[in-house]
Amino acid sequence: MLQVKGLTKKYNNIVAADNISFEVENGEIVVLLGPNGAGKSTTIKSIAGLLRFDGDILIDGHPCKSVEAKKIFGYVPETAAVYEYLTVYEHIEFIARAYRLDAGWKERAEKLICRFDLQDKVNKLGKELSKGMQQKLSICCALIINPRMVMFDEPMVGLDPKAIKELKNIFIELKNAGCAVLISTHIIDSIEEVWDKVLIMNRGKVVLARTRQELEEKGEKLEEVFFRCTEGSQAL
Ligand code: ATP
């Protein structure tokens, strides 16, 4: 489970995340929606332990920058960062060794490679991969550790339709396995069928939090709510 309490992140005089608090339960898919510059990536990068911030972020009760937390969460960044001179397979093997995964990782790796159509790319170097292939590899690396919490920052960008379909199935599988899933996007359509709770961000704040049930009970449409909450917004 992920707990974000009073997260505040400033870049000089810009407050990119302004006292943000929310939780993602085990087996829950939470979507961070917001226009460009709303603060989604800043929030995700803070949770991933990549930024200095004020507030508390706990993953299964451990501070997000602790080794205990790092062992159990996966992160797919907005832009895949691959090693130029490692092959696809070596990337996954590197993660498996770094995380000291048990032998089962090889079987999981084969399944992931197959699901993302990377079978004939396993011996290609990072620098030889297209953007979409890099993104697929980045997803495989995040999932190989069997994470208990996983974050995806704009995961659909650059993926082909088959990979998008696989990824949506994977979101559901992760949820069913009790994983806490946080997805950041500004493409509402891409996550319409999968989310349990939506957090709409605007100008560094969470301006609306709704469960799917709450939205349905109010007879609201996600797209309408999104535009209502973010109307007239400009990037900070
Ligand atoms: P997008 O949908 O365009 O990716 P976002 O919601 O992820 O946007 P962030 O990248 O978190 O938004 O940016 C939030 C604010 O913080 C923006 O005003 C942005 O200009 C600013 N910002 C982000 N990174 C930095 C940085 N490294 N230095 C200074 N300002 C930054």
C-alpha cells in the first residue's frame, strides 16, 4: 500500500506539488489525471525516491527512499532509460540479480518478453531499440521483480495497439494479485476501463478524488469532471 502525506515539491519559486495526500490500497488501481504541467510526474518521481521533497511517502509502511521500499516497488518512467550496451535480456537479468530474485524470474521474463513481442529482440542492444521497444523493455524490468506496488508514468505513449492491450490486461492482473497500482496520464481514454479511483491534479494540487462507484452514483462522466476541474488551467 502507498501512502502520500502532505507531499510538497518546489522547483525554485514553482510549487509543482502542493501539499498532496492520497493512498493507494493493495489491489487498487489509482489514476493521476491532469493537464500538462499539473504535477503528475513530480508526484510520481517523488514517490520513486528520485526527488527531494517535504512530506511523508510510505510504501508498505517504509519510507519510499528506504531499501525495504525499493525492494517491493516497480517504476516505469515517462521516458525509458535503457543501457546502451546491454541487450534486452541482459537488462532483465541485471534487475533480477540486483534484486536477488529467485529462479522463477526466468520463466516470468520469457512470458513478459513474449507478451510484448520482444522474442526476436532479446539479443539487441538498448541503443538498437526503437522508442516503443524501449518502453516495452522498461515495463518488463519494472514487472520482473513481482512488485507489491507499481507506478506507471504515461505508460501508453509510444506503444503499439497490441502492447496497449497487453498492458491493460497486466493492470488488471496486478490488481487481482493484490498489487497497488498508480498510473499517471493525461489521456483519459487510455485508462477508462481499468481504474478504481481517480485523482485529478491541477496546478500542483489534487483538486478531485473519486472512486468509480462515487462517479457512477453521481451519474458523472470522467471526461466531463476532468474538464470541469481543470477548465481555464494553465501550466504553472
Ligand atoms: P506533463 O503531463 O506535461 O508530463 P506533469 O503533470 O507531469 O506534466 P510535471 O512534470 O510534474 O507535470 O511539472 C509540474 C511543474 O513543475 C511544471 O510547471 C514544470 O514546468 C515544473 N517542473 C518540472 N520539472 C522541473 C524541473 N526539473 N525544474 C524546474 N521546474 C520543473
